[in-house]
Amino acid sequence: MLTADNDALHVPVLTRTVIDLLAPALSGESALLIDCTLGMGGHAEAFLAEFPNVTVVGIDRDPQAIELASARLERFGERFRAVHATYDDVDLVASDAGGYADAILMDLGVSSLQLDAEERGFSYSVDAPLDMRMDSSGGMSAKDLLATASAGEIARILRVYGEEKFASRIADAIVRRRVNEPLTRTGELVDIVRESIPAAARRTGGNPAKRTFQALRIAVNDELAVLEAALPRAIESLRVGGRIAVESYQSLEDRIVKEAFAKGATSTTPAGLPVELETHKPYLRQLTRGALKAPDAEIARNPRSASVRLRAVERVSPTPPHMFNPQNYRGVR
């Protein structure tokens, strides 16, 4: 049974590095941190313990995560509050909390809670119901998707979200299988993937089902669309001087983060002008050179940190009027 005091459920990644990156924005008498991906509350707990002046609002779409994290963080009283939502509502959450956040954290991907809860169907190493919903109270499950999507759509999902070279072969095998009986278990899907990939390609790279499970999880939870909407809203929710840090675990996520941060950190002054226009100066400052990775010692303690890519920026000025999109901040100023 999952409990709030089961430390094995969630070992937060790069905690000290994230704290150090966001600390300068949290030095005020009363500071607000929005943890967009609350999970089991590991990062939130570290910030609440380190900064007595900080209030944390945690967002998560998973009701179980909110329940367990709230129990874990109960000792901090009114300094912690949880919100059941997808994190592309970060601007509305910030508005409800007063308008601007001092710091924002996103720790993307599937949480340890979800991976370790076998009945959720996120893991390819354990036979379980084929679900993969981060919010299991509603929406289409992986079982539903594989029962209704065409072979072409399944192949597209596997190719785009999983970068799976054998996407078409796997998709065709899934469609052939469901003619006789639906796929309902993760073990059935693992067998189909293994049988669809040539033996030579199965010898390296770990479990051959890894890319398929990643792709289906992203599709079921619409993860990349949520991230693309959330990043500009998070940036607009920061006060000037505020900071945002994002931990990504696969290349598609990291690319979206990299592009969003680069957009704000690049001057839009037209080429050829002798001076930089004030209203076209960058409104973000990069805090990391490229993406930071976990050190070997942390990877040894927590193997799930091996794929992390951490990027962070500081908001140095308001977004220039010509670049501001009202959909990027829907709250009340």
C-alpha cells in the first residue's frame, strides 16, 4: 500500500541544484513557489524545510498524489496548499494566490508514485491493467486508445512520441491482435512489441517496449500539448526577478523547454539596426549553460535521474507588448 511516509516512492532529482538555482528569487520576507508537478511532494518538502518564509502551492492532476503529498506536508500547515489541475493552469493558480509567483518548478514526466503503483499500468516490467492515465478518474486510457485508433494513428504516436523506428510494425500487430480480442494488459503489449522488433534490434537499448510505453503515456495524458501551453503561462506568472526551473526526462520535452526559454532570452531587435531597441530586449536570462545533468553519484543513488535535463531562467523584465499573448496569462493582475 502506498503511504506518505514511504520514502522509496519518490526520490526527488537534483534537489540541491534546483534549490540553489531558485534560491535568489525566494529571499523576500514572504515568497511563493508554485510546484507544477507536485507528485509525492519531495521537492516541495525540501523547499518548505529550507526556506521558512516560503509558501508552496502544488499542482497535480493525480488525486492520489495530492492525497499522499498533502499528508506528507501536513506539518507545514498553511504554508502548503495543493490544487487538483493540470499544470497548464499555472497562470490561474498564480492569480488565485495573489497574481505573481517568485519561483516555479516543473519536474516533468511520469512520477515515481505512478511508476511504482503497478495497477496504474505505466511500467512495462510488471503485468497490469493497460491504463496509463495520470488522472484515473476520467479520460481515455491506453486500452481505449489501442482499441479505437487506426494503425496509422498508433504508428504516428509511437514514431513521434517514442521515436520508435519500428512503429508501423508494432501498430499493425496491435490492430491484427484486436480483431480477435482487445488488449487489456501491459504484459500483452510488451509481448507484441517484442515480437514486432527484429532480434538484432532487441539486443541493445534495454527493454524494447520502453519507447512504446513512453509514447502511449504521452498520448493518453496529452503531455506535450500541456507543456507547450504551460511554459509561456508559467513565465507570465513570474514577477520580475522570479525564476523557473524545469526538469525534463526525454528529448521531446527538453526541446520544448529549450525553445521556450531561448525565445525569451533572445533580442527581437530587427537585424541591421545600430542599437538594440528597449522594447525588443530579452525578458529572460538563462541561468544554465545548456541543460544540466545529474552527477554520477546521484545516478548511482537514484537511477531514474540518469536521463534528467535541467534548465532554468530568470525573468528580467515584463514581456514586450508586441510579444505578449493574453492566453499566456488568464488571471487577474
